Amino acid sequence: MALTRKQQRLRLEIEKIASNVSMDHWNIEQYEPEGRTTFLELMKDKLVRGEVISRYTLIDEFLTAIICNYYFRRQPKNQSFRRLWKTKQFKIFVHYIMDETHLLKKLAIVHAIEEVPRDVSSAIARINDVRNALAHSFFPENRRRYESDKKVMYLGLHIFTLEGVAAFQDDFQLADNYLMKRAYGVSWVE
């Protein structure tokens, strides 16, 4: 099936953005030959970091939704927060408490509300650890915890490999399925 006009515009915009931020791997032959390897390595780094940080952010969002559901009794549970965002009480709660609370503290609150399975909380803790390394260090392989391997390891695999990303994705799917069901009453996999 052909792309709609909007989809064609979006694809073109994405290609232009990717080119602008040096993520246009399909044009690597247009780069200076002596810089191609470095650019490809940087592209891979950006892809992995982007995936880790966006998935971490989604987990944080789910934890926030579960906590807000507990304190604000959103009804029905699968309805959006649109009505609550119009209230001062909800805005203050989210802006000054949830926005200032780190992910593992949110996980502890969610666990206090109702127990989180150990495999899910362990996966979230691993995701938090690797996200912190990638988000707070330009050279995360130099952090103390990765010193012996000189690589950012995830479940014994280098995160900047297909296997490492796959292991990360497995953990994310475990957390995503559980948290989405708790936050919104649905999951991608039943």
C-alpha cells in the first residue's frame, strides 16, 4: 500500500532531520572516506542511546500514571488524564512531586501500592542503570562499573551490539507489559 501524503511528508522530514544530525547512514558513501567508520560508530551510539532513553522515559510515564491513578482515582481507569490536568491539585502533584521523583523511587511507591513482581522490578532497575550510564556520560564505558570490560554491559552483553539491544528490549517488554496493564488496564500481549 502506498504512503499517504502526510506519511510521505513525515518520511521526507525524518530523512532531512536524520541528515541534519548525521544519522543518514544510507548516505555514508557521501561522507569523507577517512571519517566513515567514526560516523557509523556515532550513528550506532545515537540509535542505542535514543532507544534506551525513550524506553526508560515510557517506563517512568507508566509509573507516574499508576501513582496518579492511586491518588486521584481516574475513572474509568483507561480514560486519559485530560480532565485532571485542568485541576490545580493534579498539576501541583505532577509538577512538584512526580517530576521531581526519580524512577526507582516511583517504582518503590508503585510497589508499596501493590507488589511488583521481582523479575519486573529487576528489569526496571537494569534499565535504570544503563540509562543513567548512557544519559550522564559521553564515554559510559569509562564508568567504574564498566571499567573491567571497557564496554557498557547489559546482562553480560555489550549494549552497543544487536544482542545487547535485544536483551534490553526483552527487559523493556517485560516491564512494559506489566506496567501498561497496571496503569491502563491493557497490555500489548495478553
